[in-house]
Amino acid sequence: MKKSREKIIKKWAVIWLAGITAFSVTTCGGRHDPSENLVDEEQSEGKIVNLFGPMEKSNPNADNIARTAFDLTIAEAEKDLGLTVEYRTYTAENYKEKTYDDVVLGRGRNNMDDLYLLNPDTIQVLGAEGKLKDLSGLENVENLREVVKLSNTVDGKLVAIPQEVVVYGLFVNKDMFDEYKLKLPKTPEELMECCRVFKENGIETPIGANRWWLECFVFAIGYSDLYNGGNTKAEIEALNNGERKYSDYMREGFEYLQEMIDKGYIDAKTAYTHEAIEGEGPDFLNQKTPIVMAYWGAANAETAYGNPDFELKVIGFPSNRGQMPVMAMSGYGVGAKAEHLEDTMNVLNHITSDEALRMYAEINKVISPSKNVHVDCIPALKPLDDKVSEGVYVLGSNAGMKLEQWGNTCLLVRDLLNGQSVDECMEKLDRLQEESLNK
């Protein structure tokens, strides 16, 4: 399981780099110590903050809008605080077989940098090990949405803050739904019926899927009550101490996916091999399949689904509480023993101010982690945006849960796609929970 989880890095890259850069973290042969700094560093005079991330500093006039948004917030912080943020960059060529997560864990554990861009699983690990500074005292924390603080809190400490909230939803071809007089589905039963109608009318695969994002169905179906029933804290505590099993929540979602596979609404063999968007995207854009799943930013990007020849709508995944957005969080963490701690905290406070987050959100057209910042979205995203504004969502990543969620669930779904039974998947999940309790 451990070796398989290492291969999940491309999935993590899609989660948190979706709104930051088009960069994909990959691996190749060879091996280096992740604590070894293989990047040439310029000697700077004056105050500096060292940032470790997957990208180099770009020209503020660069064509990559997402990169520009990030670099502009950094540039403003440098100007206002009178310092320089040095980028220490991960490159697959230098680190060989080490994934970004491997490297950032090694660097964080050895206090090699000041500021880190972290995936949800590394937030959880480094936070639990006490390697990240508690950020709850920063001035701008009071402006954060509660969901942001909830998902990035480990052992009562806020250890990471993102610049955007990544939200996943179902992308649907509204024209095809209208053609067959179908309403956009709200519940699992309604989606199943829509798929039946499409299938009976000659659409071979109603849901175009890839090997990364089908777990969103599991989260929406399994956690709709946990996150929206008013008892979230107590239920998570029961999971963390073993009083409740994750399988009690997730079994229904896995059974639902199995039924979709059995009825031919999802092609398991194809989904197991498809990369996100690259695999199912062409059929969706060519109107051969009416439904796919993706993250918010894909609706804005012409390289993904931003310019279809039909009416696009992005809705939440079906649940017993209606259409349910699935959120995943990345974040910036500060090393607990950062060499330039005070300046680093000031930089993070600056780039997470409402002013900086508003600039970032307006450029990227994304959901801000600040409850005070809202950017008008394109019409296609309005159904998803309305749900988020109402506070209706489930989390696909939550650092407050002892068992890492997104990566483990993704791998279990892939086991299902590869022919394992729901019972076998749930047995694995129970073992994973038991291991997390014994740590």
C-alpha cells in the first residue's frame, strides 16, 4: 500500500496545483536524499524567506495567468515587507524517484526551508510530527472560512493556509439532458435514472471517468451527513478514537459505484487507465458522454472544459442532501524551526490578507479561503458556487482525521475498478484505520 500511495503524486498535483500552475510532478530513475538541497541558490543581501515549492519564480508578465496570480501576491509581499522570497524548486530530474511529497517531507523534517507549499497528506504528517508552526495567531486568520481552518487543523493547531479552495463537481452537458427531458440529478437515485435513460438511447458510457476522481462520489454519499448534520466535531472524534469506522460511512458510496459499473454506466477498465481530463475529456467535448467530473478551474480553462460547443453546467455530486460539492485543501505551512521565522510569518500573513486573496481570486476566478472575498463566476459554475456560499459541502481532505482521506480512498476506488469487491475494499479500509489508531 505504501509504494502504491507514492504513485498518487500526480493526483495531488492536480488537486492543489490546479489553480496555481499547470506543472505536473513526475518521477524517473535514480535516487537522492530528500534532505539534500540540489537547487542552486543565489546569495541575496538583506532579509530573505526561503520558499520550497514545485515551481520557479516567473516573470510577472508571464502568459500563465495562474502563475502570475501567485507571483504577484509574493511580489507585493516583498515590496511591502522589504525582503526577498527565494524559490527553492523541486524538479523531477534532480530528485529522480522521489516524489514532491517525499522531498517536502524530508526537507520539512530537517528544517531546510522557511515556507512550504504542501499537499493535504503532507500537511497532516508534518503537522502531527510538530514540524509546522501554529498559524492561528496570524492577524488574517480571523477572515478565513471555517472549512479552511477545519481541514488544516492538526491536534488543535492551524498548520497550513491555502490561497484558494479547490472544489470538485459533476460537469454535465445540459443540452443532452434537455434532449432527453432529464432534470439535473440531486440524489444518487436520480443520477442512476438519468444514466439508464442515456444508456437506453444509445449512449455507451453515460459517465466518463478517470482513475483519480471517482472517490468524490464516495465522499459525497458517505459524508453528506457528517459535514452537514451539525455534529461534525463529535463524529470525527469518534472516528479518530476508533468508536466509529470509516467503512460505516463509505460502504454505501462504494456499493453505488459498483452498481454503476455493473450496469455499464461507468467503464471500469477504461477509467482505471485514464488520466484526469486527458482520458475522458475528448468524448465529453465531442458530446459522446454527457457527464464527467473535474475541479472548479477546469470550467475556466480552455485547455480543459472552458470552451465547449454546448451548454455546460457544473453541479455537486449526488447525495441524500442533494447536490454536494467536494472540497480538497492544499496550503502553505511554516517550518516550526524556520531560520527566518518572523519574516516568514509576515509573508504568509501578507499573501493571505483579504487584499491579496482578492487579487488572486479575481485573476484565477476561484473560490477564496477568505469569507470576505467572493468573485463572480461563469454561469456554468453558478450551481456549485451557490452550494459553497450556503456552506453545503463535504471535505475530501481533512488534516483533523487521523486516517488520510483523499489518497487512501482513491487507491481503494482503483482496487474496485480493478475487480476487488466492496467487502474487500472495506476490509482494507478497516485495516488502514486500525494502523492509524496505533500510530
